Amino acid sequence: MNHLAASELILNKDNSIYHLNLKPEHLAETVLLVGDQNRVDKITKYFDEVEVAVKKREFHTQTGIYKGKRISVVSTGIGTDNIDIVLNELDALANIDFESREMKAEQTSLNIIRIGTSGSIQKDIPVDSIVVSEMAVGFDNLLHFYQSDDVQLQDFNEALEDHLGTYEKNSKPYVVAANPSLVKQFMTGQVFAGFTGSNAGFYAPQGRVLRLALRDDNMKDKLASFSFKGKKITNLEMETSAIFGLSAMLGHKALSLNAIIANRATGNFTKDGAKAVDNTIRYALERLVSA
């Protein structure tokens, strides 16, 4: 079996994984990911008990019990670069023996669900609603560093590239799907089905202008007008595509729940973002124990 060198599988002195500072026994098989480390407490306040609480840098983890179900809540920080760290280390906690530094004979498939904020780019998806991402497109370059072709929806990749006229120095978009069983579990009449765009930044990559000019003034409109096989891009954020892609390659199930706090098509912004996020949290927790 492949023995992982100390420079590759990096462990702390207490034998916890390098960035997350977690040990395998700290991790539940159901993991909720949030960007903001302060949002961890906003989820676990609903738990019956919290058994683990660990913080290191922007990574804050709490594991506990909600209505009999063991759940870990992990903050990732912003962006797909952080997702690369978090997903690989979560997988290591589940599927690598830290003593032998070898892959476990039996692999564990985690349920990984993002709960985050997002902006809609379609008029019919209002602020304060919830979008369940069935698919995601990444405009960063993370998945292109991996042998990821098998998890990408190549026909969507090509259609998007043709529609957007991607600048030659920009990364080519990659489209990946959520886990179908999780989509089915979380899709109800209370939410919108989504095709989520994960951008490499918050301003120019999402078509926002403050003082710096955009290379493509029509980017936001191009994203909103894309349509292929009955799918339109519904909302923009900065993590979902990497979560879907890495999870699929590693054998985990992934989903993303988006609290819509802005509508870029109408110019509206939520009057109570905390409530919108809390509604999404409570929806996620109830769907987790409904199966």
C-alpha cells in the first residue's frame, strides 16, 4: 500500500490533521460546511449536545448530536482554495490511517452539505429564499489541477465556454453535479432548484464594479442568459463547485444550500440576512433527520 510521507500527510504533534486540527474520532459522517466561523455556533445552538469544539485559524469545528444524529459543523473560510484544504483533510480523517499513513481498506463516504449565502441572478428567485444546488459551475481553476474529467459534465462545459466567450487567459469553466440522493432528500416545495456559479472572487469575477473596470462588462448578463438542456445559472457564490467536484472524486456525497440575500437582477438586498441564514440552517437540520 502507498505510505504517505510526513511532508504530504502533515500531522500536528498531537496527531491531528494539519489545518483543521482534528483527529479522526472528532469527525461525524455528516458534515455541514459554512464559510463564516461565527456561523458554527449559530448551527450548534440547536444541537442537543456538543462533544467536540476545535479552532485553528479560520477553521472552527464543532461535533455534536441533533435529534439523535451525529453531525460535524466546519467553517471553511471563503473560496475554493480553502475548500481544497478542507475537503482533502476531511477525507484524510475518514479514510487514511494516521498511524500507518496508509489508506484504510474500507472507505467511508461522508455526507457533506454547504450552508452559505448567495446572490440570485434570476428575477424569479427572490431574496430570503433558499436554493438547493443540483449542479455547479466553477470559474476558478481548482479542479483542473486534478484528474477530474470523469466528474465533469463536458457538454455543459463546452456550452458555457461557447456562450461566455471566455477570455483566453481565464480558466475554462467546469460543471459538476450534486449527489442525486441528497438532492432528493432536500428538495421540497419550500426551495428552488439551482445551478450555482462558483466564482474566483467577489467583485470583478461576479461582475461587480466599484472603482476598477471589468474586462467583460457583460459577464453578469451572460451568466444570467445562459440556458442549456433546460438549465439556467441561478445564483453566484464562491465554494460549491469545488465541494461537488472534490467530493465526487473522493467518493463522498455533496450538496449546497444557498440562503439568497441579494438579487442581482432586481438590485434587491435582504433586510434581515441573519434571519435568512437561520431559516436555511433550520431547514437543513430538519431535512437531515427526515430521512
